[in-house]
Amino acid sequence: MQKQLDSFADAGNQQSGEHAAISRRKLLAAIGMTGAGMAAGALMRDGIGFASRRGSIAETVYGSSAQCDECVILATIAELRSMASTVPGSIFYVTDTGQEGHFYYDPGDSVSPDNTGLVLVSTGGYRFKRIYDGPVNVKWFGAKGDGSADDTAAIQAAISSLTSGGVAFLPSSSYIVSSTIIIPYSYVKIMGCGSSTVIKAANTSNYETMISANGLNGIEVSDLVVDANQGNRTGLTNRTVGILLASCTDSSVDNCTVQNTIGANGIPGVGIALGGVSVRCKVTGCILKDCGVAGKASDGVYTSGTQNLIMNCIALNCTDTGFVIEKSNLSGIIGCTAKKCGAGAAITNASANDVTGNFIDGLTIYDWSASNTGGIQIGTPLAVPGALLNTRVSNVTMERVAGSGPSVYARQQGGKIIGLTLENIRINGAGTQGILFTATDILIANCHVYNTTNAGIQSLGVCERVIVEGCYIYGGSFGIALSTGCSDCHLVGNVIIGITDQTNYGIYCFGTETNINCIMNTIEYVKIRKIGYDAGTTPKIFSTANASISTNAAASATTLGTLSQKIQIFDKDGSSIGFIPIYSTIS
């Protein structure tokens, strides 16, 4: 593609010798084509020499220069637009810097508008059309890319020319835009050259979204930098969004960097948004950085809809949340990293409808600061009835350096959280709890929680059907703390290692109605008691010290003492076969 875009760079050197002029008849005969448009297309691809301009364009048209009526004619855009007459079948090579290319006169078109890049209209009403194959270059439409000229109209014209889809290409440059670039048609791709292609909001502009598509299919934005320029937009009253694909289908944002977005009027800004009811859309390999400031927070990536994915992205210094899945079904965050963000990620439902099947699989969070939501927020944060169903968070590493709040916070303020799995989460440090939750049907498995200031794992409010198994908890004021109203709770095979003079209890049950089964947990180095509970609570405990049940002698006595407790034994079918008594003394 780059070869194609650069193929005319040395045209000015081909105006002498045997390449100074070529007969149209010879050109057609040599390549076996019929029609001036096809001839020029072949010339463009194969590098056949260009004609020199012998006299003015007017002389060429009106015949003063005898040879040039059979030549490919060199001209500027201004000269073509000023033509009051032309020669049918003429081919012109435009020489304006950055806009070079072949045009042919189309005598059958009298209605196409002039868009500078693909169609030029003369004063005589003639339509000259660019001959090209592949992407359209925004510089054909007059984009300067010099970091100071306003390129909004030129970029918009390039994109709007793709009525049947195609690629709008932005060569390496810095483009200033003063209003939203709108993608109007499906199957359009905006493509740059990576970090060397920058689209930057104008300093004095006051608009929300920099690149936007709504209700379209097959949209792609890739390989460019979008800079919302928060620091230099004086008088900005809108929140800003870098790239918005709203209610789009099968669309994507790939390998882009979006930076310097900002919130306003209590609404977070967003780097990249898959908004509305987007379906099967993806954000892959993108970097979101320096989004938001204190009091005007911004998310990195936001998605709502169905089967949307955020993959292999990095959020750096996004003051709200790095990655957000909201009001979504079957959508996920995969293999991402969030550093120095307010929160690393969120899966939430703030709607009146239930949502289901959202997930995080692979996420590294370093140094979050959100005390309200925690490092990862799961839940229903508003007082609306929609539930969050069947959510899974797995393969996560979290390390806190400063700030407050829990590491993972599953909270209900509206609809319920039902069916939550937290698995293979490694937490080092938390402002309060490692995992704090209110949920029904929750499984917390194979999680490692280190160095919290409060409980390692703690329930909040009424929770039903809770399983915590195979977790390792080190430090904190409690290992596992279950709140008033928890029922049908099972703590199985956990290892809780306290820190001397810090950890009060390994496991604690608050409230008389708390109902737990505590099985084969190892608890060491706690300050007060390995397992504690409020008066009236009757937990069922079968636990171990040092991961074993052992005896070193057989006691014998002729008279049994006072019965203290008993253990019921069941067969393989669940039928009781009796009890093992435990005596406080043997006489």
C-alpha cells in the first residue's frame, strides 16, 4: 500500500528523454486495454513514464500544443477546476504535493459533487475522477497533517467518499480536528501508521467525541493515536470521548492509543466506548493513558451490549476505571493490564433488566486508588432492579501500592448478584479487605490474599450459598469473616496464616443466624482464636491443626467422664451409622 501511495513521488523527474511523452494509442496498444480510465490505471500501477506539460493547460485543450492531445497531461487541481472546456478521453496527472494522482474526464457524469480527493468539478461543469485502487488517502482531500492546520473537513471528506465501504488512510502526520469525525457508512475502516499518525483535538474546540459511528456494521479503526488534548482545550464544558462505536455490529478498534480524555458534569470521559447495544465488537491491543483528572474522571474502555470483548489492552493512569463492562451480556475482558487507575476493572449492571455471562479472564492491576469501588468492582451500583447473573472473574493479579478500598468488591445496591465465581485471584495488599462481597451462589476458589489491613475475605450483608475453598490468606485482622445473615456457607480446605499481634481470628462468624460448615481448614498464628463466633451462633466445624488429625497414645479408663461433644458418622449413601463421643474428662 505504501508503495502505491508513494509511486508518484518522482514524477517530476520523468519529463525528459524517452519518457517525456507517451502516445495514448501506444499506451493502449501496449497494454491491450480499451478506455482512457483503464489506461491511466495501468500506467499508475506499472510505472510508465509521464508526459511533460508543453505550454498551458488551455493550450493543451484548445490545440495550440499539437502533440499533447495524445499525452497524459500534467496539471494542478486549480487548473483542472478552472477548465471551461476539455478533450473527451483526456487523462491528467495532478501534481499538487500530497495530492498527486491520475484523473480522467468522465463525460457521462454531470452530478457528482467536488470532494477534492476523488472528484474535481471544473467551471465548465466537467467531472474529473481519480483513478486509484485501494485506500483513499486523506491528503488527497487536502489534509495538511502539519499539527496546526484544521484538517477536520479533509478527513471527513475522505471518509464520506467511501459510500460502499473501504479504507481511509492517514499517513504519518499530526492532524488537528475541531469537531467530531463521523463515520457515515458501514464497512469503513480508518487506518493510520501507528504511533506516527496522531489525530488531536484543536485547542479551542468544545465537542465531545472525536471519532464516532452509530448503528453500523463492520466498522474498523486501527493504528493511530487519538489525543483529546484535555490540557489545552480552554473553555471545555463537555466530557470527551476518543472513539465511540455506538450500537455497532461486528466492529473493532485495534492497536490505537487514546489519551487525555476528561469527564464533565459528573459524567466520566471515555477513551474507547462500545456503547449502546453493540454486538460482537472488539477492542484489541489498545493503550488508554492519562484519561481524566481529579474531579473529572475518565474510563479507559467502556462497553455495553452483547458478546463484546476487550483484549490485550493497557490502561495507564485512567482516573476512573481502566476497563468497564456495563449493561452487557456474554462480554469479557481478556489479557489486559491496568496501572495507576482509580479502579482496574468493573462488571456492573445499572439497568432494570437482568444481564448474564460476563467475565474477566486474565487481568493484571497495579496500584489502584478507588475506595468506593475497589480495584475490581462487580455488581449493581444503582437502586434499579436488574440483576447481575453468572459472572466469572479469573486469572487476576492485583498489587496495591497506595490508596484505600478493597481489592475485589462485589456489592448490591439494586438488583442482586447471583452466580459469582472468583477464581485464581492473587492479591497483594488492599486498603481494607482483599475480597468483600454480597452475593447469592458465590464461589471463591484458589485465591491468594496477602497483607490486607482488614479481613482477607469478608461477606457484607445477607449472603446465601457461599463456598470459599482452597484459598491462602496471609495477614489481615481476620482471615475469613462472615457477616450477620449468611446462610448455607461452606469453608473448605483453606489455609489461613495470621500475623502476630495483627490477626485476631482465622475465621469469625458474626450474628446468631450465621450458618456455616467449616471443614479441613488450617489456621495458624492468630492473636485470639482460630475460629470465633458471636454468642448463639452454632457453626459446624471439622478442622485441623497443622493440616492433620493425630494421636500419640491410646487412653484407657474403666469409667467414662462427662460427654462434651460427639461426631456423627455417615456411610457412603449418607445414612448415619452412629456417633463418636468426645469426653471432657475420663475417670
